[in-house]
Amino acid sequence: MSYEMNDLLELMVDQGASDLHIQVNQPPTLRIDGGMTPVDGPKLSPQDTEDLMKAITSATNQERLKTTGGADFGFAYLDLARFRVSVLRAKGNYGMVLRQIPKDLFTLADIGLPERIKELISRPRGLILVTGPTGSGKSTTLASMINWINEHMDGHIITIEDPIEYFHDHKKSIVTQREVGNDVGSFSEAIRGALRQDPDVILVGEMRDLETIEAAVGAAETGHLVFATLHTTGAARTVDRIVDAFPAHMKDQIRTQLASSIVAVISQVLCKKIGGGRVASFEIMVTTTSIAQLIRENKTYRIASDIQTGATHGMISLDAHLMSLFNRGLISPEEALSKSQNAADMRKNLIENGAKFAR
């Protein structure tokens, strides 16, 4: 028996799988609700994985795979779904991981973001960072924010992605989507180009190097609303990560720039829902005069306490949001504890709220 790529893609859609893993010596494996489920069938041979890879990988990306050992791209399967694909070589064989991109854009309420987020993403300028580990739903959150702006405000939105995941139609705004590697050479080059293209909003898919961070912060400072992602958890760590990317003699300058340009940091994790599916939990930091001062003075370790007392500004800590998901019966106490930032306090709060832990 050999596997057909189309059958596997349809199975992903039918089962609501977030990812498909193609590896030698393992049947094709779906990630469903965070858990791994192998397809009922034989293990893949090196020839199988090569055939499946070639079924969806362009000649250009196959060449990139040969020369660099990996390639990333997005593609659509009929009208059913879009996928983000990472092809790779491992132990001399081909492998792939496909991430299913939801066909429909979610509303901000669908994702679970509070109503006050709309005020933040309506700002005329500044930097909004969406952070979290790989696979935590950052792209989905950003796509929903961009879609809300597109539906409610007129202007020019430029997205810079690697690869393009969600497609945005022109609605109230004009949307220009550029793919790094196809439409433009690099993120930093695309940001610099965007400043000459009359943008109101710029989405930077990933701030992965110093040049991109500098360009993104510069764009936010010069009167544009810039969205960007980082693989960090928590507002304080996010600010530290950005500052740490700069050489010592520039750290004070970037702290001053961040203090005046960051509008908010939205940090998220995905939790397993009771009864199946997943739900996002958020930490939301909104920059106040006090937080701006902490960033300038290199006292980011004190940001967490400002978030805990900043509810009137629309802030919430990750642990408080996890607690609210538990109290609404959406996640188990074990899940809340595993995703928390302060496990000891979280355990105490859960028990006080009636949690019974499985032994």
C-alpha cells in the first residue's frame, strides 16, 4: 500500500488535524487537539516520503531543499484548505511537516481576545507584539487583527510573511501581501520598501534578526502601526529578547525607542480544552507611563507586577487568564498548572477554587 498526498490532505481536513508529520519508518501522523495520532497503515519508506514530498513541492523549493537541507512554503489544496509546509532532510531521507491554516478568518471574540483589543489595534502608530512558542496560534491571532482593521478602517495594510499563510481580500483597506523568498529578499528589505509604499499598517511575520528588529521599530517610530511576532513568553522576556539582540553600545538607545513605540505585548499559549479542541490563553501588557519608564530604566523584571494591577488599562496576566479558563470549565487544573508562569501560586489558587488534581 502506498499513500496518496491528496488522501492525506483530505484526512487532515476531515479530522480537523492541526499538523501532518511525514517521516521515514513511521506511518503518516496527525496532530489532533495537541496529541499525535498515526494513520492506520504501513510505515513510510524513504521512497514514500520522497514521492509525497515531490507531489506538493515546486522545482524551486526542491532545489532549495537539496542545497540548504530545508524549504518552507504555503500552498492551497483545492478550495478545502491552505497549508504551511516545512520540508527537510533527516538522516539522508526526506521528511515533511504540514500545518493546516484554518480556511475562515476568526473574529477577535472567537479567539477569546477582550473587546478592548480593538482600541489598541485602532491606534495610528506604534508596535504591537504577538508572542508565544511555536504552534501557539500567533499567526491566527495576527490574521484576525489584520482582518478586523481591514473590515473597519480604510488604509493600506502591508503584510510581510515567510510564507504567506492567510489570504486577505481588499475590504475597507487595500491589502498588499509579500512573501519573503518569492516577492522580496528579506524581512528587513521588505520593511524598508514598505515605507515607500504609503502604508498605514505593516505586519512583520517574524522579527528574526537585528536588521529586521531595527527596521520594524523604526517603522513604528515614524508613524505606522506595526505588528510583529517573537518566540517569547511574557512581556518582560519579549522586551529583554529585543534589547539583547543589540550590541552593548546600542542597548540604552533601543530601550528608549521601545519605551516610546511599544503599544502592547500579547503573549499566548494554546491549552487543551476539556472535551476536545484547544483554547488560547493570553497575557496582555499595555504600555503605560509606568511600564515605559521600567523599559527605559532596564527594570523589566517589575513589568509583571504592573500587569497584575493593570486591569483598568485592559491588562491581564497569563496565570489570571488561565484561572478564568479553569473557572469557566474550559480547561483542566492540570492543564492550567502546566501552562502557568508561577506553578506554586497557581496550584494554591486552583485548590482554593475547588480543583481536584488527578493523582
